[in-house]
Amino acid sequence: QVQLVESGGGSVQAGGSLRLSCGASGFTFSNYWDYWVRQAPGKRLEWVSRINGVDGSTTYADSVKGRFTISRDRAKNTLYLQMNSLKPEDTAMYYCAASEYLLTGLPRLDRFNFRGQGTEVTVSS
């Protein structure tokens, strides 16, 4: 049975840092394209970052480039998102997810093969 368990969300002041973790069982992150996506209150789901399922390269949304870092630990089968210099506009529910093939276009949670339950991040000014 596939399970993704997210942790690390919380409340932080602007300029602070958080690290999100997503532990997986039932499948191997490194065999898939891996993503972090987020949904702010009243807004649509948006891409945050991904790890290329073929070569392991990383991609970031312009809004988080230079502040967020995606990574994965093969031994722990865990996906991470290190978030630094957080801004109030980073406030959202964050989801980890994986897909067999590269997904483009507008993200939808049901497009992924696997996804976490979400962890909430609140950044106050």
C-alpha cells in the first residue's frame, strides 16, 4: 500500500525557514518525477518545485527560486523542501507528489500517481 506522510509545516515569521519532509512507503521516489505543489487560500494549486525523474535535475517556480531547495534522500525514501527567506505569500497548503511521467500545465492533485495529505505553512509579516 502506498503512503506518503508529510511533516514540517507550521507558523513562522517572514524571513524565517521551514523544512518540509515527505516520507514514502510502497513506492520509490527516485523512480518517479517528484514534486512539491501548494495551494494558497482561495487560489488554485501551483507548482513549486520538481526533481526530474530521468536525470535528477531540479526546477523551481520563479516565485521561490533562490529561496527553496528540493532534495530527496534515497536511503530514507524521503522528499524534502527546504524553505528559506519565507514571505507571507508563501502561506499555503503544501503537497508532495510523484508521477510516472512529467506533468505540465495546470497542476491538479488527481493527476499525480501518488500524493501526500498536505502540510500547512503560515508565514506572518
